[in-house]
Amino acid sequence: MRTSLVVALISFALLSGCKVAPSKTVKGAGIGGLGGALGGAVIGNNTGSGNAASGAAIGGAAGALVGGAIGLVQDMKERTAQDRLAQERAYQQEVARKRQEEARLKEQLTEELAIAQGFRITDAELNDAQRRADETASKLSELKAEREWALNRKKELDEAEAKIAAETAEIARLESELAELRGETAVRNP
């Protein structure tokens, strides 16, 4: 039993003394070795030989191998996942870089095409285009002025009708008031 306690303390000291996080392989080997040593010591002590030390040594070695193998598999899975993420990130960066390059090239080609078209434009074409632009601007200005004129006429009509309605209501009120006052005087006289 004393040997298993020593193995447990040594394993604990080795695992807890690490300043850098140990890999899962190392953790697995340590935990497996510790568990195997404890289990081996108990089995060795309880068997016919009664030798806890040899049981602890055999159990510790077997536990360390099994725990290390399990930890190694976990490390490999983690590295594979990290590699896949790194590859995906690199692929996305490459796609973004290619898109930026394509956009830059498209912009450059568009500008070069515009320059080439500019060389082919004659003075007559340019003068004609400027004349048509002036005509359309003039037509647009006329239409906007006509629209504004029509809106102003509608507004004036609405204001006049509102004034007529208000004054008609006031006339009706005053006529009613005066008729009532005249009626009271007329009723008293007969």
C-alpha cells in the first residue's frame, strides 16, 4: 500500500507541476498511470501473492499506455479540427482576395473602355449630345413650371372655396341670429 501511495504522489506532483498546459496525451498517460497504479496495487494486494508494488507497477504501466493512447486520439482529433478550420480560413481569405482583384480588374477595364470610346467620339456627336441635353433640360424646366402653375391654381381654387364655405356659414349664422331677434320682437308686438 505504501508503494501505491508513493506512485500516486509522484504522478500528482508530475501532473500538477506543469506550468504549460500538458497535451491530452500527457494528461491521459498521467491519469491512466495513476488509475492503473491504484487499481494494480489493490489487485496485487488482494491476490495470492500480496505484492502491491508489482501490481501498482504493472497497473500503472498499463494505465499509462491506455490513457496515453486515448489522449493521443483526442489530440489528433483536435489537431485535425484546427487544421480544417485553418484551411477554411485560408480558403475564405483567398476567395476574398480574388474577388477584390476581380473588382479592381473590372474597374480598370471599364475605365479603359471609356477612354477608348472617348477617342472615337467626334465633335459633331458631342455637340449633338450637348444640344439634346440642353433641349431636354429646357423641356423639363417648362414641364416643372407648368406643373407648379397648375398646383398653384388648384391651391387658389381650394382657398377660394374654403373662404366661400366659411363666409356662407357665417352668413347663415348671422341671418338665423337676426331672424330670431326679429322674431322675438315680432312675437311681442301682436
